[in-house]
Amino acid sequence: MSTTKPAEQIHPTNLPDASPDHFASALEALVNHSDGHTDVGQGIHTPMHDLLRVPWIHKLIPGIEKLAVAYHTGNYYIVRSTREPMFESMPIYARVGMHLLFYGRGRAKVLGTQTVEHLLREQSIKEGKIYDSPLSVKSIPSFVQTYKINTAELLQPDITAYKTFNEFFSRKLKPGTRPVDAAPDALCSAADSRLTVYTCADAAKKFWIKGKQFTIPALLNTPPSSPHSETFANASLAIFRLAPADYHRFHAPVDCTVREVVDVPGQYYTVNPQAVNEPGFDVFTANRRSILYLEHTGTGKPIAVVAIGALLVGSVVWTGGAQPGCVLKKGDELGYFAYGGSTVIAVFPEGTVGFDQDLIQNSEKPIETLVKVGERIGKIL
């Protein structure tokens, strides 16, 4: 990637000739295109840096090709094993979703009658249905190529064996592919993801989550005086952001027992870091989410695992986390996301975990760190 271009700080004024209707129509066109075309790299998953080679998208949003020439659009993260920064180019659907998020906050109408929230919900559900269709398997090869997915580590490495695109998207890994740190006090990564960690919600709001609406009670959808809110007051947070390329199953960070699942309705905004970093708006408490409450085996302390849906994410499915009373080992599967990028937030009561120093330092810069399921991210105190 060229280092001569600046990274775009996304704002509506960056595309002055494009109206909200342009972006609304573009999202509809991208979703419709995925139904009849098999190359995701020439449509909904076109990286912004490759936009010049996909001229049909230029016609949807005036000036988008000039923006792609002038800026890198996406996010930096740190590769933990090398400590080197890498750039993650944003796919076109996420860039469209970012613009609609800015506009949607005003509850204005697009395309005549729809709110932005209605549009995002409608198109997310539609995309989920498209990728549940048997015909969607034709898009799997281009998805593998676009995101350079290592099929050798999959439990089913033959991509022709999957019955739908979504079945591939929620693919399983071969046993042993993600070794789990066996130390009794090790706190492990719940997902292949880009991770930020904070010892308390105030630190998260200082460095990462800029939305003023963000609080632990709002995240858990509980009254401030409720037992859950009091239990998780001043909680520590591990925020796992899953990009479209990632393995989309998530796992227990500790030995635990399943207690309950609570579903919270909400919106379908993008959870891209630039949306999370946007002042005055919080996607984590606005988006639909499913909250799994666990009990740590060693201490009896509760843990909340919040699976947050996002733009074009079809659903959250609990597997190992679905049955109250089920006893799980660290690294056992909790659930998975259907199609789309998404986020898991693990919430720990104050003083119960300590995060590794390299993760704390990166998070305070702030920049995400690339981690894999099962690797140590801290310890149980």
C-alpha cells in the first residue's frame, strides 16, 4: 500500500456532490448486485483501494472514485506477533454504511419515505437471505480470493462442499488450529479479531468509544440500579472486532458455566472503528445485540459476552452458549455470526482480570491489535 496518501477521516463533506439518496441507492444496488453476480471483489466487498477497477460503482456515488485516489480509506491495526502496523482497507459497503450513519442520526428520510434505520434493517435482512440461498455458493471462491482466506486450516477445506455462502462464512476450524493457553489463570481471546482492552468503561470512552451514550447499563440494556448494572459497575472491557475475512465463531475466554441469554433489539449500523470513534453517537448501544451471561468456574464471578450485530450481519447464533447450566472449558465454542463484520465485547467485573501490557499500550494509542482465538490476552486475578 502506498504511504504517500493520507488516511481518510470519514465525514459527509468528503463527498460534497453525493446526496444521502445516492448512498441509499448505492447500498440497495450493492446488495442487489450480490444476488446476481458471483465476484464479491467486483461488488459489495470491493476494497476502497481497488475501486478504480470497478467503474459501475463510480456511477452510484458522485466523486467516490476521486476519494479513493486521494485517500486510504480504512483502519490501521498492530500485528501482535511482529508489533508492526498493517492497514485494513474498508470495503465499499462499509464506507456507504459510514455515510448513512452520519445522515441517519437526524432521522431524516431517504429515497422519499424510508428512515436510514429502516433501510439498513431491510438491506441487512435481504443480504442474509441472499447468502442463505443455495445459489450463493458461487460467491465463495471470490470471497476466499478477495480476503486471502487460508482454507487449509478449515475443518472442511473443500469450498465446493458448502451448501450456502453463509455456511462457509460461519465455517469451522480443524481441531488444534487455535491452541488455547493452558495456564489456569490465563484469560484468552474469544475471537479471531482486532482487539482493544480497557480496565474500565471510563478508559474505553477516553480512548476508543467516543459516543456519550455509552455506559455499561446501556450496553447491557439494564436500569442503572439493576443487579447486573451494579455487578458490572466500573467493568473491564475486551472489545473484539471481527472483519469480514475473519473466522466468525467466538469462544469462551475462561472456564465457565452458561447462565442466561438476553436479546436486545436495535439498529444495523456499521461497527467500523471510525463509527465507534464518532463523538456523540454510540453504535454498540444502538445496535441489536445478544448478551450471554457466564459464571467463571474458578471464582464464581459473572462475565457478560455481548455479541453485537452490524450492517449486513444476518444473525447471532448461540451454540455452546445456548443451554443454561452447560459447563464449558476455556476455548469451547459459544456461538457464531452469520454474514458480515461484527463485534464481541467481553465485560468483566471490576478487579477480576488484568490485561496484558502490550494490549493496554496499543489500546491507549489508540490502535487495535490482531489476535487469534485461544491466545492469552491477560490473566484472571
